[in-house]
Amino acid sequence: MEGPQGPLFGAGAEAGALPYITNKPKLNETEAAANAGYATTAHGDPSNTFQAVINLPILADTLAVRGVIYNERRGGYIDTE
């Protein structure tokens, strides 16, 4: 593969990589969902995640809006000994 795709956007990404995955809005269905999680690492920082989605039809069979909020923090530890 030519170019910086591997270090910038692949498994070796250090910063700036954002997954952009969209689902099409549902034109005739109102829906909302939320999901949250929390985890701990022994002798380290906690991890947490939050995700919410809402789908709102504006004009039947013509226009709908879908919004998503996502946040993830991965805690861990560094063993300096």
C-alpha cells in the first residue's frame, strides 16, 4: 500500500483516526436508544463508553434525521518497574 494510510488510519494509528460509519435514517420510524459501560483495570485508570442514537421522521416517506453521539475512554496502566 502506498501512502500514509497504514500509520495514519490503520492499526498503527496514533492520533486523528475517526471511524465514520453511518446508517441511513428510517423514513417512517421514530426511535431512540442509549448504551453505557464502565470497567476498571487493576492498579490503573477506569474505562467508560457512552453511545446514543435518535431517529426522527420529518416528512413521511421523504425526509428523516438520524443523530448519533459516541464517546469512549480506555483507561490502563503503565508498569514502570
